[in-house]
Amino acid sequence: MLSFIFNKIHFLHYRYFDIKSFYYKKLLLSCGYSFKLWGNCYIKNPNKIIIGNNVSINDNCYLNGLGEIQIGNNVSLSANSMLISTGLNIDTFKIKKEHINKKITIGNNVQVGAGAIILSGVTVNDNVIIGAGSVVIKDIESNCIVVGNPARVLRKI
Ligand SMILES: CC(C)(COP(=O)(O)OP(=O)(O)OC[C@H]1O[C@@H](n2cnc3c(N)ncnc32)[C@H](O)[C@@H]1OP(=O)(O)O)[C@@H](O)C(=O)NCCC(=O)NCCS
């Protein structure tokens, strides 16, 4: 009996994520079909973010679109990954909170591994897997797996 009730609650919990996906779809600059958003994600400045078709954003992801973010089709952001299109100006951060914003572009067929971080100004081209925990600080060519901090090509695919 208890497991029946818990299963019902669990089912409702998934419906909550559908509502959250719908809510963000309305806030994003544009968003394609089959958009899925799971768990406790947070999207800052969604009005500067473009998302393609069949994109899923998993638990605890953080996206900051201040410098703009563009995500292609068939992209998965695994749990705890982050796309941060802004940063404090390192020359002036002691006196004022001036931000430097640069666009992040993610191509088609990209998997961003769990806990990976993609920083401002980076372009990730098509057909790329970014290993768990990687920190991507510069552009990634297409058709490859990258790993590490800073992320480097592990092999072509
Ligand atoms: C990147 C990845 C796809 C590589 O898988 P793989 O090709 O099977 O790689 P291997 O396990 O054979 O490792 C190859 C080398 O890369 C290194 N490596 C693999 N993944 C790494 C990672 N995430 N960070 C740093 N180094 C990594 C290994 O240490 C190994 O190095 P070595 O040759 O010096 O020993 C995989 O490790 C990964 O990170 N997948 C993402 C998983 C994830 O986030 N899942 C959640 C969503 S489903």
C-alpha cells in the first residue's frame, strides 16, 4: 500500500518537471520541441538563451545566459553541469562588479557530461562528448571526445 502511494507521489513529481519545462519554455528566447528539464535546475537570464530540438537539461544544472547561450539539436546537459556566459572583469573585480559577457554556442549532438563546466565565449561544435567534470575554456572542434580541466581532445569519433 505504502509503495503504491509513494509511486503515485513519484509520478506527480515527474508532472511537476513537465510544468517546470513548460514554464521555462515560455521564458526562453526560443525553444524547440521535446524540451526536457529535470530536477532542481536553474536558468538565469533565460530571455538570452536559444534552445533547439530534443534538448534535455538534467538535475542541478545551472545556465547563466547573460552573455547569450545558443544550444543546437539533440543536446543533453548531464546532472550538475553548468553553462556560464559571463564572468567578473579580472582587472576591476576588486573595486566593482563589472561583468564581461561572451556568448556560448553548443552545436548539434552534444553530450555535456555530469559536472562539466562550459565558460563564456566557448563554441562547442557538432558531435562532441564532454567528459564528466571537464572544464571547457576554449572552442571544441567537431567529432571528438574531450576530457579534463582544461578540457582537451581525448580522441576523435
Ligand atoms: C569521456 C568519457 C565518455 C570517456 O569514456 P571512454 O572513452 O570509455 O574513456 P576511458 O574510460 O577509456 O578513458 C580514456 C582516458 O580518458 C581519461 N578520462 C575518461 N573520462 C575522463 C574524465 N571525465 N575526466 C578526465 N579524464 C577522463 C581516463 O582516465 C583515461 O586516461 P588514460 O588513457 O590516461 O588512462 C567518459 O569517461 C565520461 O566522462 N562520460 C560521461 C559520463 C556522464 O557524465 N554520464 C552522465 C550522463 S548519462
